[in-house]
Amino acid sequence: MAKELPACPVETTLMLISDRWKVLILRDLMGGTKRFGELKKSIGAVSQKVLTANLRGMEADGLLTRKAYPEVPPKVEYTLTETGYSLKPVLDAMTAWGMEYQSKKA
């Protein structure tokens, strides 16, 4: 069953990336495939449970793919989909705005 999307395109975008962890996951995966531990280390303050939940949600929304390797210990890699990569201009705009804001407040 398909998820019902809001009528407003801005609300749709916010629904997909409104969580601060999701934006940081996107930021980290823009550079390429990463393992769970690499994401956890880069993001820092996020708990393993919350990171896992966000990754699963983003996978369900079609923003990233998860590839598990049958190894011990388990090896799992995350990669952005084409849809995930299409958010690059949004993240670039957020970066530019944040840098400008920081320079005004410094």
C-alpha cells in the first residue's frame, strides 16, 4: 500500500527529511557508500536505535539502499538511491544558508 503524500510539495519534502538525523545521514552518504559504524561515528550524538530507525525509514521511503553481507561480524552498507542523490541541491542550499547565517552571527 502506497503512502499517502501531502498536497503541498514542501510538506512532502519535510515529511521525508524533517528529522535532523536524516539530513545528516544524507550529508554523509552524498560522498558515497558508508557502513553503519562510519555513519554512527560521523553523526556522533545519535543512539544506535535511533540511527537504525532512521535508516530503515529512509530505505522504506526509497532514499537509500541497504546491502547486508553474510559475514561474521555482520557487514551492512548504505548507499543513496537516485532519489536520495536528487536531494543534493536541497542540502547544498541548506549548507549555503547555514554558512551565511553563521557568518552574520560570528
